[in-house]
Amino acid sequence: MTAPAFRITEIALYERPVRLRLPFRFGVVTLTEAPQAFLRLRIDIQDGRSAWGMAAELMVPKWFDKNPALSNEQNFDQLRLSLRLARDAYLSDATPRSAFGHSATHHAALVRAGAKRGLNALVAVYGPALLDRAVIDALCRMQGMGFVPALQRNLFGITATLTPDLAGFALDGFLRDLQPVRHIAARHTVGMLDPLTEADLGPARRLNDGLPESLEAVIAAYGQAWFKLKVGGDIAADLARLTAIAVVLDRISGGYQSSLDGNEQYDDAAGIAALWQAMQNEPALRRLCASIRYIEQPIKRASALERPVHGLSAQVPLIVDESDADYDVFPRARELGYRGISSKTCKGVYRAVLNAARCIQWGGGYFVTGEDLTCQAGLALQQDLVLVAALGLSHVERNGHHYVDGFGDAPEAEQAAFLAAHPDLYRRQDGRVRLAIRDGAIALDSLLDVAAYGSGAEPDWGDLAPMPLHS
């Protein structure tokens, strides 16, 4: 199918505050609130048709840029700037292009423009990644087609323009052969402040909001058997924390699987290797160690791609996450011994798809993982789920539903609209619309079957605040 060429003619940016029900500590930050960005745009095709598309993403502080000198507000302003730079670039170009063509045309220039404004590449690609998702949504709606069949037909016009190492690869064949999953296991994040047992919750800490608060309550409520365990860079403290986690997980009768997230807490491979060796030497962690499928970005991004990690990665695969700031990262990481890379819609749909293609080109042993950045119920959650479903992943980290109660402060009518459009994905409980996880898995049928990029409902645009034009 020929990829349609079109212009992008309108882009509007909005945001809404999000308050967490539980504090979420990852790396150097404890998150309690953050704004969520919303975007709506229009595309016009040459035959006179037009369509609107939309996307949303939380603006998480101290992940895109972990400079401790920056406040959370300064981090939010960085991401707003990235969105405005992308909006201005996409609107300034009236040339009709394919969906991927728009993205590829502006990618390098936006990274350079961001650098001139003090934005690292991970921040700089946040804006275009969000715009690209809205473009994809608009095109799917215009063509009356879901994301997966559009991807299989390469309706977006994806090429190896930004990935010359894939120049000889049969990309269209790879896309055509994608086999989406209809259910996906939810990998529960165990944050560094999260209570592990009900006994850890004194009366003063208990929320009593109808949602599980401790790890053991999560397992009882959702039946989950996949977990993502955060560590903090202090071997003694990490061992104590992991041992306490293992006490809870080892009670799961059917066994469990997990990943370990280093969140850039180590200066080099020796640091994370020391933790891994200490874990192997601890009898109480025998089952937990056996459950770990990979370690995610343990080394600070400033040095993560400087030295080989073959030795440790041969024992337990290492993947890159925060280091994944551009299209050339995965091949560079592979040369150093990394075995995988994360998929996150905040880093770009096309990058995730092309990295998955690389795994096929390289043969066995390389993989893409599905990771969360507190994706919120609604557009952000659904578009990320559709992407990992399209890539055929069997599990994905999900944490937004645990740290935020349902749709947060979204109007009741908005919550009801999403529930009506996606009754397999959400449920109503205690007057709130919340994500439905049954037997540890999330049902995806309604997301895959809708003629859009994953959503048959939309936010209440009148309830959203226009994003500030200047910071």
C-alpha cells in the first residue's frame, strides 16, 4: 500500500496536572505530581480530505534530564520547549510527506535545535515523538484502519533513512509479518519506597481507596507474576530491599519472572557486576536471581556506551533505556555487549519499530522490551499498549495505574467515554474508571480493532489548559 503524503496544518498543545496516589521513587527522584501533555493536530491530504489525531504523555521530571541542579519545574519547561520546537518545525514545512517522512525530515534538525537551547537528545525527541503519534492517529482515522494493519501495510512510509544499517533489510516484509498479541502480561513496578506487605502499612500510611497499596496486595488483586524491581546503587541497601521483596515473591505458587532496573545508579559495569555477584551469593535471593531476565540501564548514560559490558551481559543480559537518545544507539550498544533496548512511546514509535527490525536482522539473542514511564489511563496508556502489542511482546511494564488512581482528576464524562469505548481495558470500581488487569494480563482487543491509533474515545479538550507559549 502506498504511503499517503499529506501536510500538517494545525497543532494545539494542552496539559493537565496529575497527582499520584503513592509516591514513586526511581533513581534520584521521588515523584508525587507532574503535568500530562496533550496534543491535537490536523492533517490535510491532497484529495481534500482532512483528519484530526491526538496523543498524550506525562512530563516526568528527572528522567529525560537527571541534572540535579534543575528543579522539577525546569524539567517540565524543558519538555514544553521540546513540544513547541517540534510544533513549529512541523508546521513550517508545507511539503506533503508520508507520516514517517515528516518525522525523518525534522529529526536531526530538532536534535540540533534542542542542543542550542540546552536540551539533551532525549528531551529533544520528546516533542516530535508525541507529534508523530498524533500524526499516526490522524492517518489511521483518515484511512479507517487500526494501527497494526496500517503498520503491516507500511501506511506510514517507514524506511531505513535514519537507520542506514537496515538499508539491505526487507523492512516491508518484516512489517507485513508482524504478529500482534491480543493479551499482554503486566509487569508490576516495585518502586524503592513501595510498601511490600500489609504489615508495612500503618494506619497513618494506609489510603483505603480501594486499590492495592502493598506488593502482596497487588499480587492478590491482579494475579501478576511479572515484576520490575528498582535498585538504588548501594549494595547493602539493595540486598536488604531485594531480600525483603523475595520474601513476598517467593510465595507465588506458580513462580514469577522479573527485570532489574538500575536507573543509571552505577558509574560503570563493575558497580552493577558487584551487586549481581552479591545477589548470587545470597541464598535468600536464589529464586529471585533465577527469575531475572535482564538488567535495565544500570550505568549512567554519560559512560554507559564508553566501555564493553560483554562479561556481565553474558551472565544476565543488559539493556539500554535512558541511553537510547537516537537511532544509532542500539547498534553501538550491541557492539559493547548490550543485548536489548527498551520501547517507550515517549522516545518514538518509529525508533521502537526499527529497533525490533534490527533484532530480526541480527538473529537470536537480541530483543526489545516494553517499559513504562507512568503512562496514564487514556491516550498515553493505550497508544503504548498498541505499540508493544504490534511488536508481539509478551509482557510490558505497567505502573501508571498503581501510582495514579484511574484517570486522576479527569471529568467523569471523559472517564465514562473511555470505559464505553474500551470495556475490556477498563473497569468501574468505587465510582472510578480504572485499568483492568485479570490473571496478571491486560486485554487488548478493543485497542487493536478500533480504526485509530488505539483509542475510540478522546479527552475532554475543554477541561485541559492550553500549554504555556513561553517558559
